[in-house]
Amino acid sequence: MAFALGVGSVFAGGWLLYSGANAIESGGRLPERKILSASELKAGRLATFEADLKNKRRGTKNLVARMYERQLQDPDATMDFLILSGGGENGAFGAGFLVGWSSIPEGASSLPHFDGVTGVSAGSFIAPFAYLGNRKSLDKIDQFFRDPGADWLQLRSPIYFLPDLMSLATVPGLQRALRKQITKNFAKEIIEASTPGRLLLIQSSNLDLAVPHIFDYREATRDSLESGDFDPMIEILLASSAIPGLFPPREIDGSLYVDGGVVGNFYAGGRPSKPDFTFGGIWKREHPGLPIPKTRYWVILNGNLREAAKTSSGSWPGIVARSLAVSVGSSEVVALRELYALAELTRQRGQGEVEVRWVAIEEPLGASVFPTLFDRDQMQRLSDLGRKMGANPKVWNATAP
């Protein structure tokens, strides 16, 4: 009887602790959401595809008009796109790299004035500052990564792994740090830099529809300036960087979003266009006889392209962590090869010359130890490495991996 009472007290105590923790963490649950039918979700997915296609065609047409005006001023003008990958704390590398790149004197190897910038996850934090492209903005985002706050990530308490919670942790410090950066003046700078045709795109993952979602950050910035509310600009960046299970997902316009890296760790244009709707196809139709401007893609990978070879741990956590890391690198290899294949296809079609350049961290990375995912020493080291590599024009890889 004493044994039974003891066991019962343990279960009762556990139940009370669980119930109490659930009550304390009631704010950690996702608010009740409307359950859509299969037909509604299917229609939503199709509408997303159609909207993305429409936006891409409009963006491409605007780029043709932009480059035509630029070519009138400079016959050798090139169309340059900066592509920034995800990578968590490794985003310090990309931020530092741009600072180093900006130190190269004006010339063939200097930092271009990009016609388009895309960002995913950690890369989404860098993208708006790279879009501005001046040294002040690049130093600002570099310092952002070099000085992570102790509360950028906080485990929920008293029990962070309750199954009913939307995430293991919250990001109060990260939100506060972004709020200091994303201000009215910053929004005005983005709009002033948004000359006709320029693109600033942020990728997140629509968890409901299981598709990528590309946010037009210039459009979001204009809306924030009109309303005086700059939280939507911050929410887009948090939606792009919401590591599933760890960071809270973000609900925007009725859809639930998580890390953009879930659907692809960098964004280079999505589904290929039909020949008539590509940049070269539209250019040849609208400006026959004029040379098609060269396109250059600059891809900064905030991490190793491939994981270093090593004997893997026999424990399940080690195997899972290693497998996920290998998976991310492998998807980047495939995406880069696809980008090179599209470049070659564009040349074969006679729709213009396309160059692809990419760079990644070329030294072993220390494994992040949960829940310390933003290690100041590591991030400063990666920023320093990025600055050094960015200042060297020879670090770019010109062939497919």
C-alpha cells in the first residue's frame, strides 16, 4: 500500500506540475485558427502560384525597362542580383563579407549597385541593408550580428518542451534588436533606394499551403510608411527566420509561416519562366537589335556548402543533427547546379550571357549547443572571416559544385 501510494503521489505530482506549467504557459500556445477545408486549401495554393507567376512576370518586365534605361547611359551595364542564404548565427559571415566587399576600390571587382536582392532566414536580416548598399548600412547589420543579445533566444519556462506549446523558445531580445533597426527613417531609406524595377524579396515558408511565399519587402515598407506601423516589416523577417519548433511561427494574413529555409535555403527566382517571359525573351521582343545586358548572380552561402567529413555519432541526437546538416548542404548544391544549368540554357537560347558566382564558409564550423544558438565569439569570428574573404576578389567560385 505504501508503495502504491508513493507511485500515485509521483504521478499526481507530475500531473499537477504539468497542469500548472500549462496554465503558466497559456500564452505560449498558438491562438485557435480557422480550419480550412481541403478544397479551400487547394484553391489557396493555386491562387498563391498564380500570384507568384504574375508578380514574377511583372518584375521581369520592369527589369527590362530598368536595364534599357541603364543601357542608354552605359552600354556595358550589367544586371546584378545578390542572393543571401539562411544560416542562423552564421549570418555574421555574410554581413561581414559585404563589409569587406565594400572596401574594394571602384572597378570590375567592387561591390555592385544590385538590381535585386533576395534573402532567406538569416539572409533576410541582411537583405534590406544590402539593398541600401552604402557602407553605413552594411556596418550597421554587421554590428547587429557581432553583438547578439543574451535574450535573443529564451527557453519557455517552467517546462519548455510541453507538447502544446507553439515553440520551445521565444525571441524577445531578437525582436527588440530588430525594432531598433527597422524604424521610420530606415523605411524611408528603402523607399528612396527603390528606383524603378529594383527588387527586394524575402522568402518564407507557408506552412498551411506547403509552398514558398515571397514577400515584396519594398511593398511592405511602403505600407508601413503609410500606416505608421513598422511591425509588419519586422514580422516578415521573423517569419523568414522562424526555425520550426524553436522560434514561434508567425501568422500573417491568416497563414502560418516558418523559416524560409524549409522550402529552400536561398531564393534565386523560383520556378523557371517560359522562354517568352524570361528577361531575354521580353528584351528581344521589346528591343530587337539591341544587345541583351549580361546578368550576374552573386550567391553568399552563410555556412559550409558541404559538411566536413567525420565519423558520425552513434546516438540518435547526433545522427539527426548530422543528417539535417547534410540535407541542407545537399539542397544548396542542387540549387546551385540548377542555377548554372539555367544560365547555360539562357545562353543556348540566345537570350543573353549569365554568370553565376558563389562563396561559402570554407573552414569547419563549431556546432551550436542548444539552447545557445547565438554565440558572440563565434559570430565575431565569422564576421572577421567574412570581412577578410569579401575584400579578396579571388574568393568567388565560378563553376558549379
